[in-house]
Amino acid sequence: MSGVGSDAAAFCADLVRAQDFRTYAASLFVAPDVRRGWLALAAFNAEVAHVRDHVSQPLPGEIRLQWWRDVLTGEGQGTRGEAEANPVAAELLRAIAQYALPVESFVRLIDTHVFDVYDDPMPDMAALEAHCRDTSAALYELRARVLGASSPDIARIADHAGIVEGLVDVILALPKHAARRQLYLPGDLMNLHGVIAEEVFLHQANAPLAEALAHLRREARSQMVQAMTMLADAPQAVRRAFLPLAVVGKILDRLETSAPFAPPSLSRLGMLWTTWRAASAEPFRA
């Protein structure tokens, strides 16, 4: 590995360690080259999924996302040179080439995150699950591809796993989203339980909100059962792609007793311990 490549890989590892320790912990339980590919995926996701955190208006966010589209599709003047100078882009392009990863999955993930830079409400549960499929689920399936596994069954496991992770992350991010008047709680679910958006923005933890969040947790648990049932029959070599589910499951348990605007946290040591136990178990468990 060249010095430049080594520096880019180290940059991605540091970025993921800081912003997505759940995935970083899982990467420690695979071979070094696989780990490098996983960290490239996670670093790209950290860049794209957190665009809203770095912009105050939608247009700069759209521009950042368009740059990533151009990098992946090869469009735009000077994009290739800019990509080579960007450690995350360089590592991502390396992983795509090495593992024949489908570029369309990354472009779809970028397109889905356009929603994040605006304040439009999430219309319904179907839209939220579609968001999860094109983001979290896509990353599970891409990690499996880096491990050399791709099949309709693995794609279905990834769908269930991605929805679990996405729903849990929506609940965890409720305080941050509410503070900037952004709602990922599905509109049909809010109507069903009588949740009022303005009360969410004011951080009012009332019974309707508690019922809506309990509804999301039940859906997440249902998806977790389906993912784990299918994962028990999956090839042992591919199960490690789903290691982050172990931490997601632990957080889901803690959400049962936490307040809506005071979500639980899991220490880095706790994440490492939970991931190690899952990686050591046979069959895999979360």
C-alpha cells in the first residue's frame, strides 16, 4: 500500500471512529483488507448523511451531494482530480473498483439524503422505510458484497436490518431534529396517535408522542426478528456484515425506558463488548 493510500485509509478510519463508532467496532472483526473497504463505505456515508449538520441552507447541501454524484458517475469538469485529492472519495473509488460495487446504490443513497437538507415532513411510514432501505439497508448489503456475498436472500436480510437501524436512529435523533424543526416521524403515525408537530419542536414529551415512539419501536422489533431469523440460515461468512445490529439491538432495548428527548447512549467500550459478544456467538445473535 502506497503512502498516499495509507494516509487516505487512516483518514477514513479516524473519521468513522469519530462519527460512526458502531460501524467502526464491527470493522475490527474482519480481515484488514475487508476492514479497509468497510471503512471507506462508512466514511462516505458519514460525509453524505451528515451534510445537513454542516450547512445552514439547502442549496449548499445540494451542491455537496451533487459533488459526490459527479465523483461516482465521472461527470463534472475536474471531478476526477478533486476525488483523488479527497481521501474519502479516493478510498471509496478504490473499494468500488476492487469489489465491483454497484455505483447506482451509492447514487440512490445520495439522492435519498437530499430529503435531509430540507424541512419537509416525512409523509408516512412507507416513505420512512423506503428512506431506510436506500440508506442503512444499502450499506448492509454493500458490506456483504465486500465480504464476497450477494444474493436475493442477503438483500432481504439487509432490508430488514436497515429498517431496524433506521428506525432506531430516527428515535435517537429526535432531539436534534426537533431543535431544527425537522420531522422524521411519519405523518400517518403522528395522525394516528394525535402527535402535534409544534409540540415536538418545543420538546414536549407527552402521551401521544410516547405512543408514536412505542409504535416505531414495535415495528423495529418486528423487523429485527425477521432479520435475525433469516440471518440464522445465512452463510457464516456473511453474518459479520450484520454485526452493527448487535449494538442497534442493545440501544433498542434501552429506548424502552428512556424519555423521548433524553435518548440512551452506549459507551464505546459498551459497543465494543456488545459487538465482540455477537461476533463470538454461534449462531450469530444480536
